[in-house]
Amino acid sequence: MTARIYRPARNAMQSGKGKSKQWLLVHEQTEAREIEPLMGYTTSGDMLQQVKLSFETLEEAEAYAKKNGIPYRVQPVHEATDKRVNYSDNFKSDRKTSWTH
């Protein structure tokens, strides 16, 4: 029953960074999922998969895991690089690719 502590990446469909500043503690899957025969739903007996705790800092998340005796691993943060592009760059005379339309 190990846990993973990570900071989620921003949504690729949005330009903002909402829900990507907090650290999450999520329990790893301990039991395989199976298909429920009557209705065809995917089920699992592991209820800890549904628990997702959020913390302001990495230190708070680690302290919580240590206090409750939860073995954990920290996933490193991947910072995205901003690519600034101006509309006027489309019309530069020294473009690296040719203007096709």
C-alpha cells in the first residue's frame, strides 16, 4: 500500500495553471480491476484508490505520510517551458519555413 506524491501538470487544453499548484497524495493500486459480470462495470475492492489528498507543499504531504505510516515515493516535478510566439513572426522575411498560403 504505497502512495505516490506528485504535483499534477497543467491541463493541455487550457492556458491557465489551475489545479497544478497543490501536491497530491494518491494510493497506488493494490488489487487488479475486474469486470462485474452482471452490468459490465469495472470494479475493484480497493477503496484507497478513490482517496486523493491535496497539500499546499511537498513537506506537508511527506509529513502526513510519515505520521500515518504510509510508505511513499515522490514523483519529481516537470516544469513546462513557455514558448512565446507573436503573430508578427508569421510574416518575417527570415522565416525558417516557407509561407505556404
